[in-house]
Amino acid sequence: MTDFTLRSAVYDNLSWVHDNIYIKETIQKLDIKTGEEFILNIGPGTAPVTKKLLEQYPNLNVIMVEPSSGMVEKIADFVTENSEKNYCITIYNNFDFLKYQPFGSVPYIFDRVLIRNVFHHFDSEQHIIDTLKLICEFTKKTGKIVIGDGCPPFIMSEFDGCAIDIKMIDDD
């Protein structure tokens, strides 16, 4: 997986990161019902979607999985700057937190999962499949997983596509 620690210094200057149309459509696809849902945001970067989500739904419980320490610092700055608000945000750098209480004993905890511009950074198709299986274990049966992926415009010029074969994931 790509290490975005160095990129975090300029990440917020990239136009596609804060594309309001894309962010609005992403939030619509999440289909938030009560505003108190439990959201898992995988690879939030500096959390532009989460910030907009919390503007609209300040009572969401958001867990973010972000491996880049530079991105985490920027998210932590946002949380600190908004500490007077009732945000419930937790940040982890990997999925290990799912092994421990309360998660380890409570399957199907997430109402919504957002995976935005993440999978093209994974090192293999198997890594993507394993991650999706893990996410499904912790997403409510009535929940929703929203995946928005592809290559942002600045990456398209550097790589010869980012497509993988889509395969169904079976239950075993």
C-alpha cells in the first residue's frame, strides 16, 4: 500500500480531494437515515468527506482507518480544533482494533462503510478481497458499503490504468 505520509503535506491542495460534487454524491450514496449511525471510513486522507458528513450529521460515530501518520495528524488537528463539538471520531492505523472489545465480540456494528479512492493503492487483488471480507463481517446486514475508486486525474498520467478484475466474494 502506498505511504501517504509525505503526500499529506500537499494532499489538501489537490483539487479532486475537495471536489464538492464528488463529496456530495458520496454522502448521498451513504444514505444516512438517523444521523446517529456508526460509520467506518477507510482511507479518509485528511477527512474531507467526514468533515462534510459531520457538518450535516454532528451525532455520527465515525471510526477512520488511515495508515498514514501524516494524514492522521491532520485529522487529529481537525478534531482538536472542533473539540467543543460533540463529534465522536476515532482514528486507527490498521484493522487490528476489530480484534478487541467491544468489536471482537460484536459483529455487524457498522451501519455504513465508506471506502473512497483506496483500493488502487493496495498491493494485490487478494489484499482487496481479504479487506472486503473483513469489512463485511463487521457491517450490519441492513448496512451499506460505498466504494468510490479509480485513479484521480494526476495518477492516470503516471500509471497505465488501475483496473482489477471484479470477482464475487463468496460466504466461506
